[in-house]
Amino acid sequence: MDFDRFIKAVGENVRKARWRAQLTQEEASADVLTFRLLGELERGDGNPSLRTLFLLAERLGVSVRDLVEVGDEPPLEVQLRDLQVDPPKRGRKPKRRPTSRD
């Protein structure tokens, strides 16, 4: 899925969540973002920040996941929050190997 299709799907999710909450665009956007930006987002023309998505999800009574879930991605076998993984090793960058041009 490309980004344009993704953002349009997110916009549709935002609109459906707003309708579910029985809020107008003015009510849903109050103290979160401008009425105009909410309209752009719902049309798939916006690119909201994580903070905006978080605040909007709270206002609409849904999770951020509900807003960004578009259904085209296969789910992970194990949720990221449940993974027990070690961070990559830190250290210096590997030395550059000499090439035939050196």
C-alpha cells in the first residue's frame, strides 16, 4: 500500500469514528486541531502528528490503533509490545575495507 492510499484510509477511519461518537467536525476538532485540518485529514489530504492522532483518538473514544488500522497489513505473529528482544550491539562503525581503488 502506498502512503496516499494509507492516509485516505486513515481519514476514512477518523470520519467513521467521529460519526460513531456523534460529533460534528467542530466538536471533534475543538482543542485538538483546527476544523480545517480535521476536514483535510478526513479527506485524506492531511498528515497528522502522533500527538494529534493521540488527542483525536481520546476525543473520539477510540484508540490510535483504531484510527491507523487499514487492514491491508498482515498482523505480526507476536505483538511488538509482547516481544522480548535485546537491542542491537552498540559500538563503533566497522572500519572501511580497502578497495581496489585505494
